[in-house]
Amino acid sequence: MSEEQLSFQAEVSRLLDIVAHSLYSNKEIFLRELISNASDACDKLRYLAVTDGDLMKDDPDFRIDLEIDSNANTLTISDNGIGMNRQELIDNLGTIARSGTSAFMEQMESSKDGSNLIGQFGVGFYSSYMVADKVSVTSRRAGEDQGWQWDSDGKGKFTIAEVEKPGRGTSITLHLKEEQKEYSEELRLRTIIKTYSDHIPIPIRLKKAPEKNEDGSIENNGDWETLNSASAIWTRSKSDVTDEQYKEFYHHVAHAYDDPWLREHFRVEGVLEYSGLLYIPGSKPFDLFHPDRKHGVKLYVRRVFITDDCQELIPAYMRFLKGVIDSEDLPLNISREMLQDNPMLRKIRGGIVKRVLGILDKKAENEQEEYLKFWENFGSVLKEGLYEDLPQKDALLKLCRFKSIKTDSWISLADYLENMKEGQEHIYYISGEDEQALRRSPQIEGFKAKDVDVLVLHDPVDEFWVTSVNEYEGKGFKSVTRGGADLNKIDSADDKDDSSKDKEEDKAELGALLGYMKLTLEGEVKDIRSSERLTDSAVCLVADEGDMDIHLERILRSHKQVDEASKRVLEINPKHDLVKRLSDLIKEDGAAKELEDIAWLLLDQARILEGQMPSDAATFAQRMSRVMGKGLS
């Protein structure tokens, strides 16, 4: 037998050290993870056998077996699933190919009880080293003749050797640490299986130790005892499933250890028949926005596992869902038809979307505080549906919650409409990356003065849905950083003290200054106008009507989808003391050079307020020094 010694990937060595030495509670979850992996291996073979029946014809009944050797202090977990060949043992056990390894390491090292992270990050096998100081894996892939054995003490290296293995599948033997002998006791294993794995739809069997009668005869010769109910939990009646069983199935299917925020167990009958058990997690996964992330809903056909990556089944904006969908009508070779847009799959998808949105709507209506927990975790994902799934736009908008300049709490669009001012024609919003910076933006000063609420949109997705949705209940969405503010149409108590005669005088006084600044800043801005939106600040930049919003353009430029920045409109506050002084100064002889510096400084000030840099930092500093020097002289 040839034996080869190899080294773990660097991340695995570090991970094994953390798992073996830093986790000090819930060690029993190692068995849940190994059994879950064994169940997945059986599911994969069941699916492959749909098109290649020879893979399992010699051993058609799946099982997961536990064997104890008290004398050797070992526990062996075996399955007759798909199995692994040499390269798969190296790839699956010697490296971590998944994204998110660094994030796992950081969270594991900072967690007091990292065992709740193991399943979520797909490294369940390594939890074996919490209880074992050596692990041996013997495996033979279905359809192949050669078996392979993988051995490691988890200290940096592992060996691979050819072995004889009579049947397909995988056997994992744990050489238990002296202080972990409890996991070689039958009663302990029964309790763990009943707690964590009763829902597994494959028999989990324990080989009972032979018992001797008083006369020395053997009562049993190592009979097998099935420890779990071995029926798919989603096929059972709701009344036959306990809350604890529902919770443990969530842990299994989601590879998570938190409690689900919501579950939905249902069966649909009619033209299409399918059942499902869906969960919404109670916490946000670390990789929710990772481009490689897949949803966590498995597709079965008549209890045969098909895939856990059916993009046609669950829309991307519901990728937070976990669970199972089991169809009675789909063909077993559905995976071949997925790319052909199977119409039955489309109908199931539509039914799932409506069901989930309906559940969320009830929650939002009847348990508002509880719903906000969901929104804070997954609201930014759900909003993606506003531009990906236009038929559901109205249902999604009803579920959306927003921050606004009038409150730090969440409000709905219905709340916003209820508090609109007389004469207000739009739903106003401001968008950007920093919520607090948006609340201090000069563009909202006039809206605050008029007591007009403005939605604060600080999720990256907001820029995309708000331009495609356009309106809600007949009221259009309008950015406060684009076009005219239209504030003169909105009534407020302060308007009585601000006569139209005063406004005309302001414009007349400002006319000469605007003309001079347009000449000075020609080519740098699209236009320079008197502002309705400013009350405290002297200047701000806005996008012209019909131009791309400033923040959206910045996002697209960062992704190289826009080449050059658009010219913006510089708005000037005619009531600001500085602007009034400049309006007077423009009438004086010899003020042109001083005004030129100030005009540029005002433009750079507006750029800085938008989170941009001055176009020329050195020249900006020189101008600032000249103006400050004159002010001090």
C-alpha cells in the first residue's frame, strides 16, 4: 500500500488549531455536522442515480451507521453515499475552497463560543477535532473500484493511502481524546441523535454492543438499532412536528446555529402539487452580499434531492430564505431543463414569492416591532426586488421601511404620504453612503425649513430601485439633489413673512453676482442659479433636471461604467450673509480679483460638501490663504 504525506492549506492549519483549542462548549455538535454531511452524500448519490442506476444497484437502501469501540476509544460514522476519491479527499479535507475563510477566522477568534459558526461557514468536518486527537477517513466513490484512506492528527499534515474498501461511501473514525470518552457511550449518542438529527430522512443506526446472559450466552450479536424517525420532516403533518424538531431541521438545512426568525410549513394542491418548509434566519449571514453566494433552499422531487442551487426557484432578492421545496410534478431530470426555463418551475417560484411576501405583510401589519428585526437584517436585500421583479413592485413597496430627516426610527411609505404637506407633489429623498452626513447635507435645509420630510436612503441598492420605480400611490420619487426643489409650491407658516416682493429684490441683487460667477467658472459647472433649497449654507451642487443623480453617478464611476463626471449646477443662497456681501462687493471697482478667488472657493466648498476633493488641492490652498490674508488685514 503506497502512502503519501501532504500538508494542509495554511488556513486549514490555523482553523484546526482554533477548533481544537478555543471552543469549549457545545462539543456535541460535531456529531450533528458529520451526520449532516453523510446525509448530503446520500442525497447526491440518489440524484446521480436517476440517470445512472448502476451507481447504487448493489446497495439501494441508504443508511448512516454509528459504531463504538470502547476498548480502542473510537467512534465511527459511516454512510453509503457518493463517497470520495483521492483528489476529492485532498480538496474537501485538506483545503478550504469556499470564499469567506478570512471572515470565519476573524469571527471564530473573537467568539466566546465559536461552535455556532461552524456549520454556517461550511467547515463542519473540522469540528471532529474538538473531541478527537486523530481522525481517519476511508472512502470509495460510487462507480469506482479503488478505496482511499485519509489520516491526520490535525497538526499540519495528513496522509493519503490506497486501501481495500468493500462498498461505496465514507467511514470517519474518530480516535477520541481521553477526556471525551462520553461520546463512546450508547446513551450519550442516542440523546444527541434525538436532539439534533431526528429529522434526517435516512435511517441513522447504532450498532449495539453484544450483551451476555448470566449463563454466558450472547443476548444479541451486535444488532442495529435505528435512532431517528427517518422521515422527511416536511412531509409530516404540522401537528406531528415539535418546535424543537423544526428548530433542529433549520440548523441542519441552513448550516446555522441561531434561531429562525420565522418558519412556514405548507402544502400546495391543485394544478401543481408541492410542499415546503421555509425559514427566515434570525441573524444576517456574513456573506449575504458576496457575489458567489447562493440561496439556501433545496429542491426535491418526490423526496429525491435535485439541487441546492436552483436559481429559477428562488429570486436573488429572497436569498435569505432557507429550507426545502419538494414537488410531486416536476420530472426527476429537472436540472437539465432549468436553463430552458421550465414553466412548472416558474409557477412554483411565483407561488413561493407570493407566499413569502404575504407572510411578511402580515408580520409588518400585526407585529411591527418584530418585523423591524427582519428589516434591519434583510431589508436591503428585499429592496433589490423593486427593480428585479417589477410585477411585485407594489407588494414590496408596502413592505419597505425607511429612515427620514424627521425621525431616527423606521417609517413606511404610507406613513410618509400621511404626513405630506399641502402643495407637496413628490416623495423627496436624499441618497448617499453615510446616513449622518446625509442628515447634515445642505440640500435638505429648505425642506427642513418648510417642515417637509425627506427619506434618507443610505443603502447602495437604493440608487437603482428608486430610478426604476418612479412613483408610489401616484406620488413620484424626487431626489433633493436634482433639478429645482419646487419648494415655493409648498405652504408653510414662514411664507407669510417672506413676500414675493422680497424674493424679487433678492434675485435682482444676486443677478450681477451670478453673471460674474458664470463667466469665472465657465466650463466647470453647467449653470449657476439662485437656490430655494438653501437656508443656512451659502452654496451646494445639484444635478440638473434630467441628469443622473450625483451619488448614482459616483457609484457607476467607481465601477468604470461612467467615464467622466457630469457638469453640475451650482446653487447660491441669496439670503446668506456672505452672498449678500459678495453682491455688494461686485458693484465696487477693483474687486474682480478678490471675487475670482471667492467664486472658486465657493465651488470647491460645494464639492467638499458632496464628499469630493477640490479639483486642484494646491491652488485651493493658495486661494484660501490669499482670501484669509485679506480678511485679516
